[in-house]
Amino acid sequence: MPLDFTKHFVAVPTEFKLRNNTGCSWKVTVKLMNGRVTLDQGWATYAAVHQIKIGYMVTFKLLTPDTLKIIIFDDDGIEVVNKCEKHDDAFAAKE
């Protein structure tokens, strides 16, 4: 995460819920690495399930202290809409 983004936290949470454009939630852990906050466990699976490819743009908006809205755009700038049925129960966030 960009440092300008993380400076808005009093304390960075150890876990985030990623909420997509259809309202589904996915949990990922957060890790501090070389002074930067990174998405850790759950992110690789999220990226694979949602078929995020090189050239795609991913935006994050802080909704609550532990929830980020995530919007994915393909390499043509078109928003990618994802359904929830492929989510792994190990990472699907319970509402």
C-alpha cells in the first residue's frame, strides 16, 4: 500500500475485508515488510479467483477501519464485475 494511504491509520489492522463491486467480502491478512504495509494471506487467492492480470488496475477505498472497497479495471479500463460463487470458504468474510 502506498505510504500516503497508510498514514491515515492510527494503527494498521492485521486483517482487512475486501468488498467488491457486487458486495461480496474477502478477508486478507496485512503484513509489514520493509517499512511498507502489504496484503498477505488471502491476496494471492483473491487475485487468482478474480483473474487479476498484469496490466489491470486495482483501486482501494477505505470504507471502515478494517474494510476496503476494491474495484478492478481490465487493461482496456473497463470495470471487471465479479460474482461470489468462486470464493474459497477459507477466505470469504462472514458478514
